[in-house]
Amino acid sequence: MQSTVFITGGTGLVGADIIRRLLRDDSVERVIALVRGSKQTALPRLVDSVQKLESAPLEVRMLEKLTVVCGDVTQAHFGWPQQDWLACARRVTHIIHSAADVRFHLPLEDARRVNVGGTRIMLAFAEQAADAGSLRHFAYISTAYVCGDRGGVILEEGDVCLPRFTNSYEQSKWECEQLVREAFADLPATIFRPSIIVGDARTGRTNAFKALYMPLRFIARNLLGGVVPPGDAPLDVVPVDYVSRAVCHVLLSCKGAGHTLHLTAGAARSSSAAEIAVRARLAAGLPGVPDPLPQNASARRDSAGAQVLASFAPYMTCRRDFDDTNTRAALAGSGITVPAFRNYLDVIIGFCLETGWGKRLPQAA
């Protein structure tokens, strides 16, 4: 049965990688992507985000399956006339809500406006699709770090205690999850919780050099001076191809409804910040142990490096092991598995060095 998939957040790393997989899937007839901006800029921006993850130009047959619609997920009916919004909802069979403001240090009300407000709008859209009898599955992309500062084994289900959060992003995403969980009774919905996401494990390709790439760049350029990545706790990192393959498989097979799935590496396949720092330096052709910056080097470098590491300190110092029982059950028989970060870290760093940390992204031949 052919599917029509509606997706938000398509210009981000996860959303773009999901779109390129959906466009190749013969069971998917149409991909409708909601993008902010004008009609003149939205389509080129989305195609560019997807194309950066491809080693060859997107095929015409793939682009013919893609429809880009302009709108704002934080506005009622996406800012459209209500009849257009209803007509679109009645067409779609699957919905992926990936859009979010991922900045850590927004004021909480600003984070809520985009993340919680947008999730409310998308759930209302899904309810219209369900009422029309077309909706088969709703996927909400959350984060594993809704656990806040909690350590130990982090379960996919059953933990109802309110955590202490380390930033507004975590708290707003936790609040989003409560909305989706309330909708489980009425919608075939699944919550996906990826951990820290990097580029493709095989090619290193990414369309964004944010999050973990920021400390990696300081490390690979020997700009940390005397600043040392804190802690020996496992840092849970997953490649975007694992996340997108898992989401697409679960979404289209309609597995996992009413459940939360961790898209995480787990402690056994994670590396400590110290191990990552050594491997990143070696991959960049530097000694594993850094030399201190000369005394006349700019103090700004140490300061900037310290600030970057400080923002990641809660993830580097808290010992966690994310349970993925639900995920393994939903992916059973698919052949989709998560690799250990140490097995593809060199690929990630290599792509960063080749592209000048995104300044020279290779064009598809």
C-alpha cells in the first residue's frame, strides 16, 4: 500500500537523511515537507540540505516524489487557511515531527514556544488525519537526554519521576513527550529518543557541524591548550544513518506504536570524552596527548574551548547506559544495528578535515 509521509524539520540533519531514504522507498508515493520561508527559497533550501548527504545528484524520479509546502509549525494550521490544512491532513498516512529548536540555553519560554507549541500543532494535525481514517503512524523525534541529570540505566518506559534538567532544551522536549504520551490512546504514535547524532558512519557526510562537532573541532585543531575534556563517563553517540534507517523502518512497518524507543549506542558501544579526544587528535595527524599552547597564544582560545566543553560537561561526566529493549524488538529482522563510535570516529573526523569543517562541502558529481 502506497504511503504519503508528512515531515517537519526536513532541513536538519535527521530530517534530511530521513527524506532521502523515503524518496528511495518504492512504498512511498509522496513526501510532503513543511519548511519555513517563501516559495522561492523553501524548495532550494530543502533540496540543498538533502543533497549534502548524497554522493551523487538526486535523481529526477526522487525529486518528483517531493512536495515542499511553506508554513510555520508554531502557528495554528501552519499559518494556512483551515480548509487547506484539513485537506492536507486527510491525505497523509504517516507523519514525522522532527522540527525543534535544539539550542541548549534558550529561555525556557522560548524553547517551549517552538518545541512544545509545535508539537501541539502537529498532534492536532495528526488527529485530523486519524479522524479521516488515513493515519497509520505518527513519529515524534525527541532526545535521549529528557532524562536530565539522571544517571545509571535509563529505561525507555516506566520512569515517571520528573528529572532535574541541565538546560531548557531537555525540559521542553520532556514536556513534548508528555503531550505525545497523552495522545497514545487516540493515535498510533511512537516516541524516538536519539542520543548525540553525528554524520553518516560510512561516509562521514553531514549537513550541519553543530553539537559534538564544536568540541571536536577545538580538539582536532589543537586549540584547547590546557583545557581537558572532563570525566571518563561513556558519551553516547550515534550516526545519522542509523537514526534515519531505524525511524523509517519503524514508521513504515507501523511497529512500536504506543512505545518509546531509544536510538542510542549504549555504554558498551560508547567512548569517554578522553578516548574521543585522543582518537580525534590522532585522526587529525596530531599527537594523542596535546602540547599546551604557547604562553603568548590568545587566551581567547582557552576561554572559547572551555566554554564549549562546559556546555557538554553534563553529557561527559554522568555515567549512563541507555536501555534499548523496545528498539531491538522493533528492529528485529531488519538488519539495522548501531556501530560503536570508535569504529567510525576516524571517518567523521576525516570528512570534517576534508571539508574544512563544512566550508568546502563536496558537490555531488
